[in-house]
Amino acid sequence: MPHRVLPTLLRMCAAIDQLFIVEVGPFGRQLAEDARAVWLDAGNRLRPADVEQYVEMLAQYIDDPERRAAFVTDARACIRL
């Protein structure tokens, strides 16, 4: 049985994906797709706090600490209802 995900959370993830791709380049699209599959497989996603986990999964791919922190800040700005 597939896990439930609120459409609002998927829209947040799509916006975060765009930020991530701008940060890491074109291969970021595949990294985001892979991270999203793992994130979705972990269970129902019903709260904005669940998107924080997704942000952290993507952030691990950004090696530079300052760029990673900037991405996390910008991505968290996408997490709102």
C-alpha cells in the first residue's frame, strides 16, 4: 500500500528541488529524485516537519558548509502552509 503524502508537502518538495538543482547543477535532478523516493518510502508524510527530513537528505550532497547552510535556510523558507 502506498504511503500518504499531502499535496501541499509535494509542492514544497518541488520548490526545494529547484533550489537544490540551482545549487548543485543538472545532476541534482537525479539526486533529488533518488532522495524523494527514499523519503516517500519511509512512511506517510503529513506534516510540514516531515519536509525538514527531505531538506536534510538533500543537504548532505552539498560539501561546502557555507553553501549547505545557505541551501538549508532557503529550503526551510519553502516549508510553510
